[in-house]
Amino acid sequence: MSIIINWLISGIAIVITAYLLPGIHLSGFKAALLTAVVLGLINAVIKPVLKLLTLPLTIMTLGLFSLVINALLIMLTAKLVPGFQVQGFLWAVAFSIVLAVVNWVLSIFKHDD
């Protein structure tokens, strides 16, 4: 049940973030839920490998290169999910930052047993 609640919270966060950023287009809540699944899978499988490969560059940039990795993974998600579009790299960076903040705010309201 916890997985479904987290999935719904991620979908709501994606909808809110897409509403706030004009460079992000979302066709509906179904696309947001699919985006949440694909982004979650990409973050679970591809992101750790990329973080390991780019560790020296991330250290040299004091962690700022992780924003680049997040933006690239969001752009990959946009290519894979129909109904989710990102207009450019900077919008993907903005989406990454705003999505993290919105997820954090929504997680405050989640009740953990």
C-alpha cells in the first residue's frame, strides 16, 4: 500500500511541477503517473551508474554536476513517456529542482505508520 501512496504522491508532484513551469507539458494525470513510474525506474537503474561514472566531475563541481545528470534523466523520461514533454535542458533542470521541493512539501503530509 505504501508503494501506491508514494506513486500517487509522485504523480501529484509531477502535475504540480508541470503546472508551475511553462516549459513542461503534461497531457493529464495518467501521463503524470506513467512519468512517475518511468522516472522512478530510471532513477533506480541508470542514475546510480551515471553517478559512479561521473563522480570525479561531480566532486570537482561541488555536486552541481548532479543537476546535469538529473536534467538528462528527465529529458530521457520525456522521450520515453507519451504526454510528457520538456522544452529544453534548462526546463529540465528547473523541473528537477521544483519537483524535489514539491515532493518534499507533499511528503510532509504523508502519514507513516
